[in-house]
Amino acid sequence: LAVGWGSRMDAAWASSPGGCELVQSIMDCTGRWLSSIPGNLRGDTEELFLDDNTIQVLGNASLLLYPQLWHLSLTRNRLEFIEPGAFLSSQGLEVLSLTDNLLFTNYSLTAAALSALPALRMLDLAGNQLREDMVSVLVSNLSSLESLSVARNIIMRLDSSTFTNLTELLELNLEKNYIFEIDNAFEGLQRLQRLNLAYNYLPCLVGFDLTQLRVLNLSNNVIEWFLTMEIDDLFELEVLDLSHNRLLFFPVLPQQSKLHSLLLQDNRMSFYQRLPNGTSLANVTMQFLIIDGNSTNITTVRLWDELCHSNLSSLRLLDMSQNEVWGLPDDFLAQMPSLTHLKLNQNCLEAFHLPEEDPLARLTELDLSQNQLVELGVKVGAGDILPSLQLFNLSTNRLQALPPGIFTHTRKITTLDLSYNRVDLCPQPGEAQSLSCVDIRGVETLSHLSLAGCGLQGMGGRPFQGTSLAHLDLSDNRQLLSGDLAWLQDLVLTLQVLSLRNTSLSSTTDFSALSSLVRLDLSGNCLAAFPAWLGALRLRSLDLRDNCLPALPRDLPHQAPLGSSLRELYLSQNPYNCCTLGWWDALQQAQGLRVPDGPEVTCRHGPRALSPGALPQPVLQSCRWQTANLELLYLVLALPTCLTLLVAFVVVFLMLKEKLLKMVKNRCGVSSPY
């Protein structure tokens, strides 16, 4: 079957005389440096891609040979205009992309050409330096359009004349323009469902009344207020994105809507029912001055009640991260019984209290990280506590303990992040009530736990008893390994990922009992030697960065079982010796093993840090002398000395030969002539 499919695909692909590629009825002429549409393509072409070429004008005769064309793309050309009769032979054209061209040059001619397309459904005019008056002319006769993009242009203001006659429009993209004012621009778009106004300069949105809209993206503007028209009509709105603005208050939302996703990230929002000093503002009113043309309207609302009593019963995702929220109003969360994801990270929260009645029964993700929490308020014993919760992020706060029994009813929790709090784990059964600690024993569903930077000191007892932890982060606890490692016994069968970064780990501390480990992080520990116990593990990923390793075992790729299982090895930021790089060469030759930070690995030769794969010749020569056979070295050093002594002895002997012989004769008493 695979061979047959490949054969059919090979037959479908072909090259046309113009260098374009054809697959079935799709012709791809992208990036061919074409200055005009080729006239020698197949007449039954239905889709034609001419992106990344140099076409400046689409002439009247350009498409005469392709009457079946329904999709045409001319993205990133130099197109200045389209002649009025260019599409007369392409009445079935439905999709037209003219992105990133120069259509502002002669837009009136292009508008005349577009008006001859009765079936056009999708039009992309992004990146053409168009003003709002140009856009109005270009789309004025395109009543069949369902999707229009005029993103990345220079539109500054929209009014009722901009999008006239677009009665079938479902989707409108206006992102990345310079829009600062909208005046009844969307009243005639009765079928509009998706509106993108991101990355503009809108200061506020007052009197929102697009009841048919389903998705509204207003992110990355400068909006300070969002006020919905006070009407009883049902809004179809499902997704509202107000992230990355300057909102000062919670938006005034429709009283009846289908809203399920509300994105308010990165604003200046807070609640003012009570101030941090305890002052109540529950009855304080706020006046909104609304100027519409020549008429001025002043609307007075109570600061909290009117802003928050919208119907939020269908809301499933609420992202209020990166704001200035220091506390939530009473019963705020109780209005959201369908909430599944709540993000309140990077705020100023000092306390967080779960509602007592129906406390977020459907919530699966709760992120309270990077606040100033010192208290987590839960009324234990009143019923189930977060029964559907799966991810609970409390990292980077000031917590010292959690309410006892908080995890008793969280039957689905899989991930808990307590990193960078001053918490400790309850060591022994029965002590959870008396100690300021977190008790996770018996939480069978818990698989991911982060305790990085918690100041843990020699954990005692069995804090992980009854859990099924697969991922455990104990980084940045420098006193963690000061005691015994008995707490490991409950992790032997399940733990797969362990981080011991910056824990003062020594090479002799043995974790070989964790036979299920596949990922291990030992970075930042000043290890001076490769731990021998690593060879007994079947790791797939090992991180040894930022230690004091001068070298690795040369037979590392062949050690069993580590060498056969290891697929990823991080090694940078170690003082490797440039003269003992045999292990590096062995790693380069090992099949299936990669070093992702290989370009960052360096070795030291004196004061210099060098790349192990490109050592200079003088360094290599120096290393050869340092690693040469010592016996040969001694021989080379001793030979000149011996020769020197021998020569000296011969010279002395020849100089003193006659005197020595006379002395021998006199002593022996034998006379003989010379």
C-alpha cells in the first residue's frame, strides 16, 4: 500500500515548462523570479501559488488561460495594481491572497478588478500600506466576502463607511494597524463572528453591543475601560481577549452571554471593594463620561457591584495573571461554577480563600504562583476541596504550610509546585497536625512535585509514602543531602525524572537504587569526579553542567547499562583538561548519543578556554609532551647526560694518560723502556 501511494504521488508531481511544480490541479510557482503569470501552465489549474516573485501588474490577459481557477495567491510580490479586466475569465475565484504588496499605489484600479469577482469568499490585503479610505474603496462591492484581512496596514480610524455592503462577512482581521477610534464601524456586519483588533492603539471600548460576535481579540492595545451596553439581549460572545492592555478595573461584561474564555493577562487591574488598609469602598460610585459626537452622557455605577455582577456562569478559563490584584471580592469565584482554569499568578495576593459552598468543583488548574501568599484559606471538613483539581501551582510565595487535609479530597491532583516557599514535608504519620509542614502522603494520583528552593534540610521519615511520583524537583536545597537517604525508598519503583541541581551533591552520594530513572539533573554541584554509581542506571538524559569535572570516563559510551541507554548528555561549564580529551572523541563517535550543548563545551589549557573540537597545533604539541610515555621521557633526558659524562671521562683519560702510567710503574717496581 505504501509503495502504491508513493507511486501515485510521484506521478502527480511534475514540472511545468515555466519551472513550476504541479500536484494534481495545484500549480506552485513560488520563488521563481517571475515578473508575470506564465502562459504555458495547465489549463485545468484550480489553485495557483505565485508567492515570492517580482510581479508588478496583473494584466487583463494574465488569467485568460485558467478559467477553472478558484484559489490564487500572490503574496510577497511587487504588485502595484490589478487591471479591471484581469478576473473576467475567473468568475469562480473564491480565495485571493494579495499579502505584502504595494496596492496602495493605484488602489482604485484594483478595486474595479475585485468587483468582478461574484464568488470571492476570502480576501487577504495585509501589508499593503492601505489607509482606511483605500480599504473602503477596495471592498465596497464585495458582498460575497466571508473572511477579510487588512492587518499590518496604516488604518487609523474606522467608521460606518469603512465596511459597507459586507453583509456575509464572518471574520475580520484588523491587527497591527494604528487604530485609535472606532465609530459604528461594525453595525452593518450582522453575521460577523470573529473580530481581531489586536496590536492597535484603542484607549477604551465603551458601549460594546455586537451580540452576534463569538470571538473578540483586543489584546495589545492601550485599553483602560471595557464597558458593555446595558441590554438584556443574549450575547453569543465565547472568547474575549483583553490581555496586554492597561485595564484599571474588571471589565463590565454582558448580563447574558456564552463567554467561556476571558483573558485579562498583563493589565493594571485591581479590585477596590476593600483597600489593603481595610477601608471599605463597597458603596463608592464611579462616573463614566461618554462623549458620542455632539452628545455627552454621564453614567454612574457602583465601583464594585456593577463591574462584577455580570453573568459568569459559563466561564471556564479566567486568566488574570500579571495584574495588581491584592485580594478578590467576596463571592467573586462563587459566580463561576463552570470554571476549570484559573490563573492569578504574578499579582500581589497575600491571602487566597476558597469559597465554602461549591468550592470550584470543576476547577482542574489553579495557578497562584509569584504572589505574596502567606495564607491559603480552606474550610476543611465542609465537603470536597477542589475535587477535580489536577494542577496546583503555589511557587514563589511566602507560604510555610498548607491547611491540614487539603489534599484529602483532591482525588485527581497530578502536579503540585511548592518551589521557593519555606515549606517542609511532614515526616511521620500523626505529626501533620502539630508541625508546620505539608502532608502529601497517601496522595496516590500525585505524579509531579516541585520542592525547589524550599530550604529542605535532611528529610526524615517517609514523606513520599503512598505517592506515585514520577517527576521530582529538589533543586536549590543545599542542605537536602545532609542526612540519610531513607526517604528514597518510596520512590524506587516510580520515579523517572529527578532534579538535584545545586544541592551540594558529592560524587559518593549514591542514587543507584532509583532504578526507574530516565532523566537526572546533577548540574551546579561542583562534582570533581564522575559518580561511579551512574553506570548502574538506565538514563536517557543526564545533565552534568556547571560542575568541576576535569574529564569523563573514556569508556562512558560502553558502560552498561548507562552507555546503551543514554541519548542526551549536557556537559558545558566544566573545567575539562584539554590534554585528556579521549573521552570527548569517544562521545563524538557514539551512535545515538547527542550533546545538545556541545558548541558551548570548552576545555582549559593554562589560562585559556578552548573548544575541544578545534585545538590549535601548539596546544596539541604541548599535550603530546605532557601525555608521552614517562620511560621514553626519562631515556631522552638521561641519554645526553650519559654521553656528556662519557666524553668527559675520555678527555680526562687522554690528558692524564702519561702521568697515570708512570704512577703505576713506580708502584709496581718494574722497569721498562718507553
